Amino acid sequence: MSDLVGDARTWSPDAQEAVRLLAVSALVEGRDRVEVAALFRVSVRAVDNWWARWQAGGRDASLSRSRGRRAGEHQVLSEAEQVAVRQAVLDHNPSDLGLSGQLWTRGLIGELILMLYWVRFTEPGVGKYLRRWGLTFQRPDKRAVERDPEAVRVWREETWPAIRGRAKAENGEVLLADQVGIRSDQVTGCTWGAKGRTPVVRRTGNRFSANAMSAISTKGRMHFMVFTESFDAEVMCRFLTRLVGHFDRKVHLVVGRHSAHRSKAVRAWLADHKDQVELHFPPSYSPELNLDELVNAALKRSLPHTHRVRNQSELASETRRFFHRRQRQPHIVRGFFGGQHVRYVIDESTP
């Protein structure tokens, strides 16, 4: 019978599974184990193993299983050690833990593991753990070291809900505003090119700029003003005058702590229009709290794709065109409120 015996290990997983199920079916019908082995050209021992698995676990026990080690088997780091390293990477910069640099690399994470557990890993080995932990290589957000986390918490959980509540009680309007500057030599975004050859963007060698001030509401409403002079108190007063002209109720305007916003001239203007507009200032060094920063980023991404400007007038015109488009697309403006750091603006569950 030896010429009838085959090596089932050389078959494909699907073929092995099919033969196992057919062989077990034959045994269930009462056929002899030696006869079944001969029929399917396998050893009697293989048939006995299949029958034992069937009796222990039924049909599921006869299905194919992936070969190799199970995920997590024979790992060098224990589960507790992996959790500790992962949390250290998420909660700290390398310099916080006595290593060099501010950004984590696979090499630095390997150094951290060596320092903690005296185990040395290659960079590909560290990469396998990182993927298993659900970590990816990302460009980090920037935060000023002067930023006060407690002031940010108070703004999100106390100050902002109070502003929103006052505006609602007064039947007022809440807007978030910011200014942005666009330069002719600014290149943002990406394009396709041959590997190893950096693409070239043709633009004018002259340097000029345009500026804009914009304000948006949670309803998708947008107001803006484009100007070519430097942003100062006079420009801010002009923008406020134009803004309040669009409303028949009080406007609560959230702006950054730019010196022009808090200047003597602006304070005097506000004193004369206290029933029309009131300014509110988020904590210092926290631009991510102001949703209009996302509008400014969208503007800078958009301009290189729309037109190659040759002078200041064209740059100002393209900037106006961007804001006019957004005014006709309130759904896009409302979409900005879904950003991670500004979702609190529309979160009614905020205390």
C-alpha cells in the first residue's frame, strides 16, 4: 500500500481542507479507515488524526488554519512591556526620557527598549511592533512651549460655553475670525514627478503679498475683506465696520491675541459699538483653537492650483475668488468644524 500513500503536507490548504472533509464524510458513512486512506492516497495515521479532530470539534476543526505562529506567540517583549513602551512613545518626546531629539524614530524606540529591558532590536524589528501597536509615521502638529494646557482647558470647558450661552440668550451671532497673509513666492501642496528629480514650479521672481481677514459661523456663513497693506488697528476697525453692517444683532467675535486686536484704537472703536460687537480672545499660543486657521490653510493650499499670479493685483483677485467660492459653499465651511481641535465649537455636550 506504500505506493498509495501521499504526503498531504505538499498540497495546497484548500486541497487539504477538501480531502479532510471528504474523508471524514466517508468515515461518518461507515467506511473503513484503511479503505478511506487508500481512496484518498494518504496514510492511515492522517485519517485517524482527521477523525479525532472531527470528533473533538466538528466541521470547524477540519477547516484549514493559517500556518506559522499565531500573532503574539514567542514575542521578545511581554504584553506588559509592549504596553509600557507604546505609552512612553505616545506620552513623551525622546528628550523627556534621556534620549536625543524631539521626534521618535525606529532607531530611538529601539534605544528606549534597550534602555528599559536590555533587549536590542533592529529597526525592521521595531517597525513590526509599531504596526502591531497601531502606530504610524506622521508629521506632528507644532505647539509652542509657552502654551498653557490649563488655560486651554478653561477656554474649551468654561469660557467658550459661556460665550455661546450669552450669544444665544441675546439672540446674537458667534463668529470666529483670523487674518492671513499670502506671498507670491509661497509654494504649497504636492505634485507628481520622476523619482530622484524634484519638480519645478515656475513663478514670478518679484515678491509681493496680499492679506485677508475672514470670519465664519457654525452655520457656514463667511465674511471676508482682502487688503494689500499691513494688518494694523486701522484695518481691524475697517473690517469690524464692514462686519457689523451685515447684522441686525450683536456679534460675538473670537479673534487671536494680535496686538492690533487689543490696540487702543480698536478698544475705542469697540466702546462706541458695544451693542453691536464684542471681542473674545482664546488663550495665547493656541492657534489650533480658532477654526478660521483651517480656512487660512485651505486658502494657501488652493492658490497654487488655481492660477500663476504675476503681480499683487492678481494675487488679491485670486484671494477674493477663493473666499467668494467658499461663501457659495456653506457646506464646506461647516465641514471645517469637524476638525479634531475645533470640534468643541459645535459640541453641545461641552459643559
